Amino acid sequence: MTGNFMYDPKSEKYFLIGTNKDQFLPLWWDHGEPLWVTAALKRKTSYMFFWPGCEVTIRGHDPTFCDAYSKVPTIQEVAEALDTGFNLINNATADMVAVYSEQPDYNGHKYGPDDDHTKMALQDIDREVGKLVDRIQNLEPNEKFNLIIFSDHGMTTIDTSRTINITDALTSEAGLYTTIMEGTALASVYAPNQEAEDRVYDLLKNFSEHMQVYRKGEIPDRFFYKNGPFVSRITCVADLGWTILQPLSPEFPKKGAGDMKGYHGYDNREVDMRGIFYAYGPYFKPGSRVDHIQAIDPYSVMCDVLDLRPAVNNGTLSVFEPLKATSPGRGNTVLPSVLNAWLSLVTCLLIGKSS
């Protein structure tokens, strides 16, 4: 997935997350293979709680169970899902369980990453994860299973004093764009033809010292983005903490009645954009660590934990070698401090059994 909001020039369809029915069309989803589809191909069972996209049939497959995402789950709902997941794994009903908690992301957007509301949301999840770890630790050695805690992004502070309004430039002439997706951290300008693309690029490339402007082929390789079929002809990326305003979204982004205080989607070299990856269980070596992994990498290690052949992807398994237990079996391990507030504002939890 290359964005929460996408446009397909061929079909003229829109992907508007949480808004339109066309977001569930196979054309958006079948370019990739989520873990539950990889699991289904080997007849492994997967239970998904509040996980965006689990209700979509992807490449002809569905998870065993999907409690579809419909709203920000409460901490009580997350706790109940973790309890259910533990029992599903422990009684061998499920091979993997995934639980998505959006409270840190929601509070990070609304109040900012350093606000007490956000810290409290992280503490709530930390407490529930702690209860889960205690239950796993109390299992017999041959009953223990693996727990992975990860996020898809970080969060940084934004405010109305740092804005880049490209509205006038893109409305100065007719026919410069078909549509514009996203805003804030980046803006995707879908130009209707080469002439319009050239003109948009000329208008925007030096528009602001706090914004980088890329043609599709010029997008940095480190984004693992430019070859996506729905990526626009022109992509504008704001500097960390700056907000792009554009003709279709000319107002500063809101969360409820107030201005947003936090956002993500900036250059992945920025420390504030880093997420987390913690792991616990017989697959992993206690106390081990690596300095850096990319968001494209965890899929490979999850497949390895579940003894699955991963689909072709841009990630690598070798980065996890220092984390792997050197001895076979399901021995005891110790989980480090589970969540650090400055590391992540979206927390996802995955429970998986090794084969």
C-alpha cells in the first residue's frame, strides 16, 4: 500500500481509506501479499483483530477470522483481543493472531507525540502487553510461543506556523491536475499528461525551501515507493514538521474540532519517523538487538517464525540474524521494556507460533 488515499488513472477509481466502497476493490490489494494470505497458502490459521484490510479478499484468500477495523479500538477492546489471542494460540486453534491498537496514533495526531495523552495511551498498551508476557512466561517451556510488537511509523510535531500552501500555484492555470491525494507530509499530484506534469514540476520545484519535489522516476530508492502503479506523476515531500496545503485540502489538518498536533509520512531517514520492533519467544535470542530495520523487513521474519515461504518482497531476513536464538526449541527468554513513547505512535502486536 502506497498511501491512505490513492488514485488509479486507468480505471479512474479512488482509494479513500474508511470512506468509499471502492477502497475494497481487488485492484488496490492484489499487488501485495499480506501475512495472512501467505499463511492461508500453507493452510495455517490466522485471526485478525481490528486489522485494516483483513475484510478484503486478497488474491482469492481471507484470514480464518477478521474482526474488521471500524473505529479506534478502546484499550479494553485491545485487552480482550489479546486475551482471546492468547487462548487461540495456547489451545492450538490459531497459528497466528494479529491485534492492531490505534490509540497511540490517534492521540499522537490529536495532541502531539510528547503530550501526556499520548504517553498515557502508550502506558495503557504497555500494561496490557505486560499481562500477556506474564501469561506466556507462566507456560511450560514446550508451550511457549512468539510475540512480536511493531509499528509502521513514528510521529512528529506539527503546527500552523510551518505551512507550505501550493494552492495558488496549482490553480494558476487550468488542467494542471486530475486530482491531488494526501497533504500535510506529502502531496501526490496526478497530472493528466506530460505537458501538465512538466508545468507542475516547474511551478513547484523551487516553490519552498522546505519541500522536495520529485517526478515519479526521481523518487529516492530508499522510499521503496516509485515503482508503485498508483504513485502520481509528481510527489511533493515536506521537511520534517512542515505541512503542505493543497487545493483539495486547503485547511490545516484537523482531528476533531482542533488542529492536529502530530503527523507522520515524512522522509524515512528522519529519526522521528522510526517505528519499533520488539520480539519475545523461543525464536529470539534474549538481550539481542540490531540498530536498524526497515518497515519492509518484518514480513520476512514473521514468515520464518511461521515456517512460511515469503512472497517476493523488498525486505530481507538476514537483518534479523543477530536476533535469532542459536539453539532449537522453545526455551525461556526475557522481554526488554516493551514500549518507549518516543519510538512509536502506532503499535501493532502479532502473536505467532513457530513450527
